[in-house]
Amino acid sequence: MLAVSVLPEIIVLRRRGYPPAGNVVVRCRKAHLFTTIWIPGVSAKALRLGPWRLQRCPVGGHWSIVTPVRRSELTEEQDRAAARSRDIRVP
């Protein structure tokens, strides 16, 4: 049953070119970039909304909808900034 609920999320992420799991760079609605652990079907620190999450942004200290970002679309500085800004490590 878990596979049925997780599969659509994985399909949407892959079709959009995002990594489906692991350490993923995300962007909040205020354009802050940070790295978070993204596990389809699991969220202990965020509210899952399909391919999006409502979670706390460690850069701005606010709650926001976050979306995965394709690393290939980031500049080197943006990628470094996202790597420096990580949320809490609880998966």
C-alpha cells in the first residue's frame, strides 16, 4: 500500500527532472536555497503536498512551501550556498 502512495510522487519528480530521494536542493517561496533530506512517502519534519513540502526554511527562519531544484540549473555560487544551508538532519 505504501508503494501506491509513493509511486506518484516519484513519477512526478522524475518527469520534472528532479532527484526522487536523498540530499536534495530545494527553494522556498522567498527564493532561499538549502539542502534537505527528501524521501518519497516519508516526512517527519514537513507536511507533504505531493512533489512539494511545507517545511521550515533554515535560511530565512520561516515556514514555506519548498520545491526541489535541478542542480544543473544552479550557478556554482547558488550550489555552494545550498550546500552550506542544511535543514535539520532528521529524515
